[in-house]
Amino acid sequence: MNPYFLFDKKYADLGYDFIAGVDEAGRGPLAGPVTAAAVILPALADIDGVKDSKQISFQKRKELSEKIKKTALSFSIVSIDNETIDKINILQATILAMKKALLSLKLKPSICLIDGNQKIKEIQMHQESITGGDGKSLSIAAASILAKVKRDEIMIEYAKLYPNYNFEKHKGYGVKTHIEAVKKFGVCPIHRLTFKPIAELALKTAR
């Protein structure tokens, strides 16, 4: 069996009709939002090429994102900004984004398949958290693509506002060129000030 049908088929066979996959993009970067998506696909839908977003090129992700949106029974994408991340921490911001994405779906899921090892305690929905879920569920893989494409689009727009940091290239991750830019130009309004490399650099530049 295609591994991407593993959990979707399991719950479809049990009679669950609206299976929502949930995933996020942007937990690790030093700048920008964390973005979550929730997707309900038709039962055992097969969208050729859908898999973990990290295994797909930028252009292919954009193409698949449009296919997913056209195929989905319902989808939602929510971003939580860097200021909120700094206030409540990245784990809580990620859970908040997932919660809002699920609650924004036009259809109420009969079960939510969530990538990772965390459930969303604040919502009363049947849930299963799946470590490595973007490689085991088509719904989660689809959500990972929607979240990644949306967040990349946001960072490309931010690059126009803050051109010194090349956000369009690294999307806010802590690559060498990003760190060097922060050392040279200081932090900008979308940096996550509680993340260690940024916190340390901000402290040095403030002295």
C-alpha cells in the first residue's frame, strides 16, 4: 500500500467521512511567522506528487498547492506572527495556528490527523497525533504543502520590506548568510527575539 494512504485508509475504513490532515511550517526559523494548514480531502483522493513538502521543489509545491485547493472539500491556512511566538513560545504558537486552522474549516472534521506528537487540548474533536505524519498520511502531506507554500509567500513579501536579509532565499532560517546579515544590520521587526541566536545578537548590538 502507498504509505501516504496508511492512516487515511485506516479511518476511512472505520467510517470516518471528513478526515482532516494538519501540519505546520516554520517552527525552526529565526524570523517570520509559523503557519499551519488543515485540509479535508475527498475519501482516498489521489493527488499525484503529494508528499512531505520538504521533499518537493519550490515550484512543484506551488503547483501542488493549487491542485490541493481545487481537490479539497475544505482547507484553511493560518499564520501566527513572530511577536506572538515571542510571547507564548513556538510550541504554543504552533498549536494555536493548528487550532485556528481546524476551527476555520467549513466542514467539521470527524477526525483530525496531526503531524507530530502533540494533540490540541482546547478543541473537542477526535484526534490522532502521528510522528512523521507527513510521510504516512496524504491529508497531512497536503496540509504540509499548503502551509509551506503560504509561509514562503509571506517571507518573499517580507524580503521586499527588509531587503538586507535575503528572506526570499532562506525564508528566515538560521543559515550563515542570515546570521551575517543580522550581525551587520541588526534585528528587524520580524525577527523572533526569544530565539537564541537572535537574542544573543540583539544583546550584543544593544551594548
